[in-house]
Amino acid sequence: MGGASSRDQRAETSNRLEDESSNSTSFTDEELTKLQSDYDTGGVEKVKTVVQQKVTELDNTELNVAVTGQSGVGKSSLINAMRGLGLNDEGAAEVGNTETTKKPTRYKHPNLPNVCFWDLPGIGSTDLPANKYLKEMKFTKYDFFIIISACRFTENDTKLAKEIKRLGKNFYFVRSKIDNDLDSNRKGGRQFNEEEELEKIRNDCVSKLQKAGIPSPRAFLISNFDLNLYDFSLLNKALEHDLPNIKKSIYILALPIISLEIVEKKRKELRKRVWMLATLSGGIGAVPVPGVSLGCDIGIVIGGIIHFRQCLGLNDSSLQSLAKRAGKPVEDLKAVVTTPLVGGEITLDVINRLAWGAAAATISVIEITLDIIPVIGSIFGAGSSFLVTYKLLSDALDDLTESAQKVVTAAFGTENDAK
Ligand SMILES: Nc1nc2c(ncn2[C@@H]2O[C@H](COP(=O)(O)OP(=O)(O)OP(=O)(O)O)[C@@H](O)[C@H]2O)c(=O)[nH]1
Ligand SMILES: [Mg+2]
């Protein structure tokens, strides 16, 4: 773990400044204005109530993703890959299973229990028309649909897409097994340009979907064996654009840790929680942290750190799954972790190792946030526990992010960095 001075340097990099000014909070502008007036009329306690509601909303909102497509196209494989699971991991969907169930099957995210992937039998295997199929599959509960095909999108797929749209939901066409397409090109000994070949497959999917009457279709090319390649990152961008605020945050936090790009998205998302938890800390029930002369609510700090660790895939089972998917011994990944916040319980002792930096916290970290969220200035003025919690959680998030970056690099090498 870096010392307090290296952390402070990190905290003050222009990178951070740029970042904070471009990212907002989990609140809309209107909600922030309301928060300010809540403070003016009801003080910190009123603000705390609103912030607590937001944190509860973030923790309890469900995200339900429906994955459908004909038998054998890779539904189970995609559901596993999106949850960061390998074939033999606990909770993994069975792959290559020829027995098709006629009912939606639920697969929970290993670290975020409110995120569920639903494996829906392909419409063709049910003999139902699109509208009846969706009713049967309880379409209202899904936030969006992924329709997978391993070669051509069928008439059933396009009918389904139109019906999904008519019912006011979004769908995304995924063309899986792209690695197979490229391999067969290679095997033929033909000289080919990979990018051009991919563009050809993309255009082919799009023109067929257009012909079938889907307005402005997009097709995302994916290999379930390696989501870092091809269009998984574009699919995420499309989803982040389309999903409403809270669901978008949850989607990002549920992404598998496979690239530095994803680690960075998660860091930005988790930073939004730091000031909220700091606001909730302090006041009645604040427990002084030994070694720190200021009080803060240690339960909030520990809970926050555990949440960061889970979302960044640094808990033990996530590291095991990642190692298996990357084909590396888990010890190799654990060896690059530099923070005591990984690999054991988060105790007072562990917090204390972070805490001496927090005691000496300078105003500078807070000033950065003040520009973005004016109400924070008032809360900060109201008590030092805000400052201690803010600094402890900021430092913890920096340390955990740094370790997650190292773990991803150790797992997949640096070739993914540019993606
Ligand atoms: N090359 C390659 N093979 C894949 C990919 N995705 C899945 N497969 C393979 O395709 C086969 C079927 O994958 P599944 O994930 O079980 O497909 P499914 O759609 O769940 O199949 P059903 O449950 O029978 O409907 C398995 O042998 C997978 O290993 C991929 O992206 N590339
Ligand atoms: Mg399956």
C-alpha cells in the first residue's frame, strides 16, 4: 500500500480533477438543488435522510437482464461471462446442455444479488408467436433483452425484437462465436484483414435486420470466450447510454473485471458513494477511530470498503474465478495486490493503517468536491466526521482501484489497455 503522501499526490492529480468535474453524482441536478434547500430548512439531518434514501435505492434496485436465442447460440456462456464466472464455478449456468427448459431460468450475479440474468428459451423452441412468448416469459420484469445468434438472426428473432420494442423495452442483437468465424478464415489459409472481416459480418447482420424491418439496428460481435475482444465494450457503451441513471450505475458495478477500462468505470461510479457515506457518518453514534483524534461511524467505513472490494472483483471468490478464466494461478493475481484491504476481514486495525493519513487530511480533497456539489460545503462545515470518513473511503477506494488495475494486468496482460 502506498503511504499517505503518495496517496495525497494521487488525490491531487489533474487526472482526478478532470474526472470529478466531468462526473456528476447519483443525483440529478434538480435533486441536488432540492438537497441544498433541504439543508437550508432542515440542516444535516434532513440531508442525511435524502442521502440515505438514495443509497438504499442504489442498494435495492433490481436489474434484470433477459438473454434469449436459439439453442446452442451461447446464452449460458454469455450469462456466465458477464458474471465473471467460469464453467465450473459455483452458480455457473450449464454450458452445452442440450435439454432446453421452456421456462425462464434465473442466474444471480455473484457479488450483486439484485442483478439477475434470465436465460429464456429461444422463441423457436416454444412454438409461440412473439406476443404470447413475451407474455409467457413475463417480459415486464426485464430491463432489457439480449437476442443472441451464432450465425443469422432468424425471422423469429426479428419478430421478437419488434414486439419487445412495441412493449416499450430495449433489445440488443449479439452475434456470438465470432472467434469461430475468424478461425475458419485463418484455417482456409486466406490472407485477410481482421477488422475488415468483422466489419463485413457486422454489416451483414445490420442489413438483414434492416430488411426485416428493424429501424436503425446495431449488431454487437462477441466471443464469449474473451469479452475483451470485439464489441463487448461497445455493447456496454450502448447500454450505459440507454439505461436510466440508477440502473446504469448498477450495470457498471456488475460488469466483470476484465479490462482497465472497466476498472476505471467502476472507480468513477464508486466515488459517487464516498461523499454520500461521509454525509451519513458522524453525529449520534459516531465512534472515534483509535489513532484518529476525530470521530466517525466505523460501521459505515467498513461497509463502504467491503462494497468497493466486491464491486472491484477483489473478494476471494471473484479472484478465483478471474484466475480460472485467465488461465493463471490465483496466487499470481493475489501477489500483485498491494493493499491490506484485500484478503481478509476489514477490522479496526486495518482501518487504522489507513487512518493516520485521514487524521492529517487537508482541505484540498474536499475543495475538489465543493465545486461540484455545493451542499457538501455546508455538511463539511457541520462536522469533522464527514472529513474523516470522506478521507478514509477516498483512500480505500484509491488503494483498491490500484490493486484491481494490477490484477487485471496480471490476468490479461497489457494488450487490453488500449481497448
Ligand atoms: N467458439 C465459441 N464457442 C462458443 C461461444 N459461446 C458458446 N460457445 C459454445 O457453444 C456451445 C453452446 O453454448 P451454450 O452457452 O451452452 O449455448 P446455449 O445458448 O445456452 O444453449 P442451450 O442452453 O442448449 O439453449 C458450447 O459448446 C459453448 O462452449 C463463443 O463465443 N465462441
Ligand atoms: Mg444454455
